[in-house]
Amino acid sequence: MSFPKLFCETARGLPAKRERRKEARPGELLAAALELFVEKGFAATRADEVAKRAGVSKGTLFLYFSSKEELFKAVVRDNISGRYPGWAAEFEAFEGSTADMLRYAMNSWWTSVGATKASGISKLIMSEASNFPELAAFYQKEVIEPGHALIRRILQRGIDRGEIRPIDMTQAVHIIMAPLLYLVMCKHCYGTFADESARLVPEEFLATQVDTLLDGLSLRQADNVTPDRKAKPQ
């Protein structure tokens, strides 16, 4: 008498195929959700579509995530905000100049977020924030605020070390973020219809942006003159 393979594996004390995949399910669901959120947007993505793409039932999805909103939050944490502790640790350990740090930070963001599917989350938030204010507030707290805080720390480090001049921090943060968000738009919007000759090479674009930023942030001659030596009005 022969037994089904599934029964035999279980009878020998080995986990069945479904049991072996149990630990992987949250990751598979998050990957499927990220793909669909980026492809279709938050509103148009249905929970049963996510489950189907992950190869599980809709009921299984809701065992791990209580709602589509909670699934989206988990996707954001898994792909973006969960990286901040590691980035903060790198900031603390970094020994190079502020110029080197800015180059490293912007290129690291591109490598770990911008060049991946996760960059589509930023576009999704910009396009759907007004319809889902709770998710927009979540994204503000989980991604934007800690991101801005990290950039401020980089800039303040440069000021304290005398490597860059004092500057309006609020404006400076947005100036640094602007080229990163522009790359996201190019990737997910303009790139669909841009002429091949107009397509940006992200690494080259960021290198030029950093050089331009550093020229603007560098100490000017007047910044190196002590207050008592500055020219007085005639």
C-alpha cells in the first residue's frame, strides 16, 4: 500500500511543504504587496491579488496583516524605515569628510532604495496622500522625519568641523532631497516616455548634484574672516 508523499514526510517527522513555507510567508506577502502597490497604487490593489501573487489564500494574508493599511505599513518598514537604524550607525562610525559622507549617503540611498522597487513607494505617497491621510501621516513620521533628521546631522557635522558654512537647515534638507526625488520621478514617470538620449544615468547625475551642492555649501572667503576683521560700511 502506497501513501501520498505528503503523508510520508509528515509521518517521518519532516515538515510538509506547506509547513516549510510558513516562516517565509510574511516576506513573500511583503514582496508581492510591494510589487502590486508600485504597479497599481494603493487604492487599486486588492488583498486577494496580493495573496494570489504570494501563492497563499486571502485568509492566510489576514493571519499576518489585519488590513491592507497594515500591510502597506509593513511594506514601508521592511523596505525603507527599517533601514534607518543601520544608516544611523554608519553615520556614527563614519570617519571621512562631510563631502565624502554626503556622497556616500546619497549613493547608499540610491543603491538600497532608489534603484529598487521600493522607490515606487515615494511616488505612490505623492499621488495618493490626499486620499489616504492616515497613511500619509504614517509615512511622514516613519520615513520623511527621520530622513530629514539624518540629513541635518550630516550637515551639522560639517558645520561643527568647519567644512561647510552655516546654512538654513530646513532649506538645505530639501535641496539635498530634491535630486533624489527627481530620480524617482524619472524612473517611475518620465522614464516611460523619455527619449533614450534624455534618460539619466543615476550615478552620474548624483555625482554632479553632490559636487554642485558642495560648491554651494563650501566656506566662502567672507566666512573665514572673523567679525572684528570684516569690512565696516563707509
